[in-house]
Amino acid sequence: MAINVNYVPFDTLPKWINDQIQETKSKKFRVGFVKKNGELRVGTFDTKHRVRWKLTDGTIYTRKGAKRTTKPEDYLLAHDLIKKAPRNINYRTIQWFAVNKKLFIFNDLLDNENFKIRTMTKVPFSYLKKIMTEIRLNNEK
């Protein structure tokens, strides 16, 4: 596994994440982030815009046509593939991001301007699960 360190300015983070998804031509990605209530949330997502989708209870939900209520520069709008609902993920609270076989671990926002991002390539899924568990345990301390 190769490890690289990048510094990504916060204002370019939405484009950077979108570029990573497009570059790998992957439809799914995983994200670990901290929710508003302080809990760590891990999930599998995609960025496909849906007008209708099937909920976990089997019913069909149709979007009412309301516009987005969050700023695209502050929140990643993604569809949760497990809970089958759209989610707004705050870029400032992302802990890690995985797409294809690349894992990006985010350090806290430095100087309120830049993220320090460690990139690992060719990460096996078993290693990703281990990292998810370690990050979860570190956040609970």
C-alpha cells in the first residue's frame, strides 16, 4: 500500500471529492463522518439523483420537488444505499472517504483552510473494515 499526503483547501473539497468519484468511475463510495449529535456514522453512498426510490419498508417515495436546503459548498448530498434515503454530509466532519480501492483519511481542518488527507491505494476491504473500527473506537474515547 502506498501512502501519500495531500493538503486540500476546504473551498475546493467538494470538487476534489467529486473528482475522486469520477476518476475511478465508481458508482458507490463509503464515508465515515460525525453526525450533528456527535456520533460517528459509516455508510455506503452514491451521488445519483433520484426522483423516486423504494424505502426499506418496501414503499415508494417520490421527491416532492422541493429545492435543496443546504449549501453545496458545505454539504455533500448523497443517497444512503443501506437506509435508502438522501443524506447531507458536512464536509467539515468527514473522517475518511473510500472509493474503489483508495482510502482517504482526513485530519482535522488545519488553520480553518486546509485538510490534510492521507491517501492509501489498493486497500483490501478487510483493512478498510479494520480502519473503520479503529476510527470508531478513537472517536468514542
